[in-house]
Amino acid sequence: MTIRLKNFWESAKQEFRRVNWPNWNETRSLTLVVIVFSVGTALFLGVLDFVFTYLLQVFFLS
């Protein structure tokens, strides 16, 4: 069991050395893309929620 665990950690370290990590500018721009997409999705779902709530009130509670 310990030999398998040691082999796993060694191969994991080798894989981390091969990873092409993004630089600071790439990280910042991709983070901005994620934030903008998240806010846009939240706004879209909020508008849908408002519209469906309004329609339900108009058709079923009037």
C-alpha cells in the first residue's frame, strides 16, 4: 500500500511539473470573463424569474 501511495505522489509531482500554468495577465483576464459571465447569467435568470412571477400573478391571482 505504501509503495502504491509513494508512486502516486511521484507521478502527481511529475504531472504538476508538466502543467502549463497561466501567467498573471491570463489569470486576470480569465477571472474577469468568469465574473462577467456569472453576473450576466444571474441577471438573465433574475429577469426570467420576475417575468414568470408577474405572469403567474396576472393569470392565476387576478
